[in-house]
Amino acid sequence: MQVAIAAFPRMTALDAIGPYEVLQRIPSLDLVFVGEQRGEIRTENGFLGLTVDATYDEVPSPDVVVVPGGVGTRKLLDGGPLVDWTRDTYVGAHFTTSVCTGSLILAAAGLLDGLEATTHWSAMDKLAELGAKPVTRRVIEHLGLRLIIAAGVSSGIDMALRLAELLVDTTAAKATQTLIEYDPEPPFDAGHPSKVDAAVMARVDEYRAVRA
Amino acid sequence: MQVAIAAFPRMTALDAIGPYEVLQRIPSLDLVFVGEQRGEIRTENGFLGLTVDATYDEVPSPDVVVVPGGVGTRKLLDGGPLVDWTRDTYVGAHFTTSVCTGSLILAAAGLLDGLEATTHWSAMDKLAELGAKPVTRRVIEHLGLRLIIAAGVSSGIDMALRLAELLVDTTAAKATQTLIEYDPEPPFDAGHPSKVDAAVMARVDEYRAVRA
């Protein structure tokens, strides 16, 4: 079974690597990073290069599609190869999934019209503009439509474990969770704007003004 | 402040990308992936290429060192550039840290002799062989020794948030946690062998026989 993960300039690395790390442990899954061109792309602020191993044209019918987000999505929303590939592969895929602002790409491809969906907390308005109904939830499943939509960045790990269950079975999901020792102990209860005070949000704004 | 993340063939991607994703959000930190040679390395089962941007020699005095793990560590434990660089950079670094079997590298460099430390649950015996005292805990801090050691794979995210607090302040840590929306909701309580049954561990063994 082929899992295709989209990769593009200024994507958020963890959006992709979270699901990758879960799914690559399962022997029945083959993973490939796909993009507009083969070769290196630089993530987010440029500190990390990832390799695109196949073009969108070369991976026309993956079984699973994962679209990560990141500031780099903004340039892609008006259409182009990623939006086209997301729309085209949806027809035959078992599941089309997104992490973070990857859902904006799915929305731009017309897959989320009128549907409850989620994204990074900072992009809820944009998601609504693109036709979805934004909901604050970590993972949203539309199983009849073969769509799974995760919230910001780290939520892709939670999403991928559920995807492992759907693709294989519950034992597979628990086995991969054990393998990646995903027994989180966040040092703070601070994973969403609803959980932090104004001083933290001021720092969030300060950091966002400089770094993706 | 310079944060250097080691990269080598068959490393576990999430070991590195978890801390990367937290720390790259903080404008006062510059991150660099370092390795034996510049250019691409392939992680784990080969599905993902990451770029090494500088050699160990080119980054002789980083402020923070992050050593990820993965099956690729095994070949490196008898000494060589990564063990030497870990030992040499320790002298001047504010913090030397590891994720997963990255702690085996720190131990091979002599940094963990007689100290409580942790690693991936599957490598506890190896850690003891290398002179440390293995303990099942998600993050172990020896602040006087400027060492922070995380358990398997995903624990690097928890470790890096604590590191953000130590390097900057609590507000910085909470801001980055908010930015990566790290409010985990694992779909199963299965992140460690102590939490799963024999059927899951049989699947773990089956997967490990094929995939890293």
C-alpha cells in the first residue's frame, strides 16, 4: 500500500514527519515524499532540507495522501500542482488526510465544501473562507468521505495512529505507538491558545513575526 | 545561540524533528544539522532523505547539542566522528542532549558513566553495557552536568520544551508549545511495553524484524 506525503518549500517539518514516523514502521506500507520537482526543499525557516523523491505526476494513485501544512501553503492555495494532485488522487485514495494548514489545500481542492474541518488555530478564518466549517478539535474524521483532518503540527501523530488502525487494525496502531514510545508528558498545559495567558500569547505573536 | 542536531544514516527522523520543530520557532536560536559529510542522509528504512548542512568539524562549539537515535547508532558506538564530536563539544556546550538511542552515543563518549539515564525501551541493556544506569523515565535531567536525556522517539518533543525553558524562559516554552499545538490526545494508552498486552508486543516484534 502506497502512502504519499506531499512536500513543498516552507512546509512545517513535523506536520509530515509525525505521520511518517508512525506509518513507516508498518511493513505493509511504502512511503514516498512527493513534490513539484525531485530534489531538496527547505522547510519553514530554512534550517532543514528534506528530499522529494518523486513528482506529483509520478505518483498518480497513492492509497493514502498526507498533506502537511506550514507557511508555504499560502502560495499554493490559488491552484497549481499540489491542489490538482490532491483533487485528482482523492478519487482513488483510501484516505486523503491533512495536518495543520494542509487542510487549506484540501479546501482549495474543493474537498471540504460545507464540511466540519480543522487546521492550525491561527488559520481557522482562512479555512472558513475556503468553504469549510472550522471546528476546534484535534482530529476530525469523515470516514464516509475517506477524509481525516488534523489540527496543528503535532496533532498529525494522533491522526496517523488512528489511520494505522483504519488501514491495518488496532493492534498495528498500538504497536506503532509503542515503537515510537508515544506516551506524552508535555511539561506544560499549553498546547492551545485557550490554555495560556496573555503574556504567552504576546510571546507567540512576537515569535510569529520573526519565525514560521 | 547555535543548536546543532546530529544527522547520520538510518537515524530516526522524529528523534531529531521533534526537538527541531520546537526550537526552530525561537528567534534567538539558530539550528544546523551536522554530520560526517555535507549532503543527504537517508533515515531509518530509507523513505526519507534529510540534508546535512555542515560537517562536525565545521561546528566545533555549538551552544546546544542534540543527538538523535535510531538503528544507525549501532555502527557508531565503537568510536568515530560522532562520538568524538559529542565528547569534544560537551566541554563548551550549555547543554548536551539526546533522544532515544542517541543516549548510547553519549554513553560511548563517556558522558554517562555511572549516571542515571534513559533510552528507547528496547535499548536499556545496551545503555547499561555502556556504563550508564538505565531508568524508565521520559526525560532525565542532570542540570549540574548540563545533560538532558530523553526516552524513545516522541519524547524528544517533551525534552525540547523543557530545554526551551532552560535556554530562554517558561514563557518561551509555553509559546512554542502553543505554536506547535502540542496538546496530545493519543488514541490509545499504548506508548510503552508496560501498557500493552502480549498480542501488541508480538506485533511489535513482527514489525521490528522487518522495519527499523
